[in-house]
Amino acid sequence: KEEKKKAAAPAEPEGEKEEFLIDGKPVFDDEGKRITGKSAYKKYQKDKEKAAKKAANPNIQAQQQQAAAAESSDTPAGPVSYTKDEPKQMFGDLVMVQSNQATGRTFLHVSQLNAEHAGQDVWIRTRVHTTRAKGSNCFLVMRSGGFTVQGTLFKSEETSKDIIKFAGSLSKETIIDVKGKVVKADVKSCTQGDVELAIQRLYVISRADVGLPLQIDDASRSEAEIVESERKHAAGEMDGAYVRVGTDTRLDNRIIDMRVPAQNAIFRISSAVGHYFRTALLEKGFCEIHTPKIIAGASEGGAEVFKLKYMEGTRYEQPACLAQSPQLYKQMCIMGDMERVFEVGPVFRAENSHTGRHLTEFVGLDFEMEIKESYTEALDMTDFFMIKVFAGLTENFKAELEIISQQYPFEPFLYNKEKNLRITYPEGIQMLRDKGILNEDGTPLEDTQDISTTQEKALGALVKDKYQTDFYIMDRFPMDVRPFYTMPCEDDSRYSNSYDVFMRGQEIMSGAQRVHDAELLKKQCIMKGVAPDEIKPYIDAFRYGAPPHAGGGIGLERVVMLFLGLENVRKTSIFPRDPQRLTP
């Protein structure tokens, strides 16, 4: 600056520093700026020589040309159209998918990516789980259905800085199409730990708004991780503890919560339970049925029924209720010579129970079958299909079980692959007595009383300690605690030909031999407070020749909860209904 001032100032008196000249003339650089000193002139000359040598190098020239081409060709000016051939643009927001694409691409699922595909170029459609861009590289964790894989971008001749910047700016949960080369790697933070994807093309299918109602990472942590973070925060070892996402927050935002890997895997396990139940019974000659859920009278008796006005405001108006089970219709199908039937469908119970194992609507897995001599034939069938369920989950859903166990650790479920334990109700009561277990009011257990949930769990612990199993059947329940259609025991009318099935000490299923005599059925209706006239078609079905039969019903969500050792059935119901929740 001082030199510039001197150059612009009037001629100085003799004796002052002379201005810098070459051959009596001022000197200027390539940008037209005057050079005012010898050191600046030497630097100018040196830089000019370097530039000349660089320009003369053919390799450097090619690199510059390729980089310039890449910068100009793959940068999208607007939405990218990809309806047939690969577009010139290597990244960007695709135009809306409106069933107008015919690109011929074959997509792999993230769960399919492994070292066997190393060296192959593949397409995946996935979500952005996290992004981390810094300088000339970017790392993405991409997620599909609970499975994750790492994607990488490094600036090179083929990869421009613009695509790196684009990838780093993507919001979490954005849906993208990615083309990349599968490369062997060791990525411990992803489920697909033996590979990563070297990204070549990246297109946005649907952008997610910034600011999710809950963060996937927060909702994916185990309770142990959260507790440890709270300890470290209290000790000053962490700036803040991890966020604990509450049940209501999860349920209010279920579509986001479903994306949590463990939660997603839980619902896949739920699907598998229904599948193995269905296939096991089809294998044994059962026929699937679909029965009404709006009925004229209570199907189980008691007050736990949702009542409604059918065709309200019309001349057809009449009282109705939601079915507490398909029980009556299953039996009517047996009367119609269908011999063996089952159903997978909704069940409604107006129970004002605010516990971790009760819902007002759940998925019922029900079956009914003719028996030749004893209801134990139904016990054998129950053993058969439950073993099929447990074996199917254990053998075919190892990846999902591993994902779930990382967030919700659980002990493997113990059962016998042949025939499982059976005890009678009196034997169960005696086991509790021998252990000194009393009723809540301190009174001793009665022979025919109903046992509480606490006593039920205690019995499960005793059974596991003695027999090394999490699964057993208890039969000959007291008649007083069973529905009106249950057949009494021939040798002791205080008890019934009924049974419950238990997992980890909690009941998952009730079943019994049904009454198939119309007069006995009518008598027991009155005893249980069910008006015979309200279920007259059901009772009349037994007047035209009724085969002996038995069956039972299971709550699907409770089976999943107990197999996985979860503490709340709402984790296993996709959109749970309880006394307080009707949405979403």
C-alpha cells in the first residue's frame, strides 16, 4: 500500500527512494497491476515459470479438462428426468414418480448387500439415516426396513465436489435412489458390516421435512445405554444424557417409530407368527373362515363388550355389539360339517385395564375342531402349531431377532420341540401353596378360585425352575371362571374340560371342549347371565346333530411380546387400542 501511495504521489525531493523501473519503464503483472519492487518482481517471474511448466504437462491438462467436464455435466439445473436412459446428471431431485418410468433397473434391498456382491454395480432405494460431509468426502448411512449400509463419496475425476455437497445436505429420512459399486469393508456401525457402497449416482425420490417429531437414533437406544448416559452425565463425564423417548411420543408418531430398526423387526415377527399359525393348521386340514364382527349379543358373556346401535336412526335400528371372539361362529361352522376351522381376525374387549398386557382390540388366532374322544386332541393340536411358530421364528428370523435384542435384550425362549409340559389346575394351585404363596388379602388359595396375574407369573417361575421350560399348558380349570359354552368335567362338575396356554409365566390362550347339547347350553347361558334369546341361532345350531368339538383362541400381540421378552404389548401392536387411545 505504501508503494502504491508513493507511485501516485508527486515527484519527491532528491535523495528519496527511486520508483521501480525496468529499462526506464514501469512493470505490470498479468492482471494489469503495477509491480513496485524487486522482491515482488522476482515472485512474479517465479510464478510465471511454474504456470508455464504446468501448462506444458499433458497429464495435468487432461485432469483439468476432465474436472471441468465433470463440474459442468453432472450438476443439475432443475429436477432430473429419469424415465428411460440414464440421465447426464449424476445427482439431483428426480421428477415425481408417476408410473411413467421404464428404466429397466433392478433394485437390491439393503439386507441383500454382502461380500458376495463385491465389485458389482447395484441400485438400491433407501432412506437417509445419517450424513457426514467434510471437505472432499461424504459418508452416508442408508437404511431400509431396519437394515443399514454405509455409502461413501470421495472427490475424484468421476466424483465432483457438487455431488458430495448435495449428499451432505440431505435431510434425515429422505428417500433416495443410489447406484454404487459394492466394496468389501469392515463397518461395525451397520447391519451390512462386511461391505459399503461407493456411490456413483444419487437421486432424491422424496425429501423429508427437517425437524422430525422424534429422532430415530434416540428411539433406537436400549434402556441400558440411556441409564449409562445418565450416570455419566451426573458424574460430569458427558455434557448431556441421551433422550428417553416415551411410549406416548412413539405411539403418537407411529409411522416414524416404525422405522426404528427394532420396532420394524418386531412387526415382521408379528407377521411371521400369523403366517406359521396359518400354515401349520392348513397342513392339518383346517379351513380358514371369516366371521362377523358386528353381532346381536355378547359372544363371551359379562360386561366387557362394546355396545352400539345398529343402523341407528332407521326402522332397522337394534342393539348390537362388537364380537369378543369368533367363538360362536367357529362352532356353528363345525355344526355345518366343516370339521376343522381357524380364523385370524380382530377381537374386541371393553376392558378398562391399564396394564402392559391388555388391549381393547387385538388380533385373535382362533381354531376349532371336531374331537373323537377327548379334548386332549385339541391340546395336541395346540402343541403342534405353537411348536411350528417357535421353530419358524428361531430358524428363519435370526437377523430380525438379533436387531431386536440389541435394543431389547432377551433370553432365548425355552420349549420342547416334541411334546410340551402339561399340568392340571389343582396341580398348579398346589405348587403355589407349597411355595407359601397367598392371596393379596393374606388368605390361603382355594381349590377353585381364579388365580391373579401375580400368582400366574409366580407359577410360571416355579414351572421354569422345576421343568426348564417357558411354555406349558394347564387344564381342568374351575367351571366358575370359564364361559357358558365350556363343557363341565364328567368326574367333578366343579371343574371343566378347559385349558390355558402359558409363555414366560403369562397366559396367551384359553381353550376348551364346547358344550354340544342344546339344552345344557341353554341352562349354562342362564347361569352365566347370557340371555338365550339373544343367541338363539347359535343354540339352535346344536339341535340338528352336533359333533363333539373343542378349540381355543390366542392373542397374537401377547405371543410376540412374551416370545421377545418385552414388557409392554403396545410394542407389538402396530396401531394399539387401549382404554385411552383411539388414534392414530
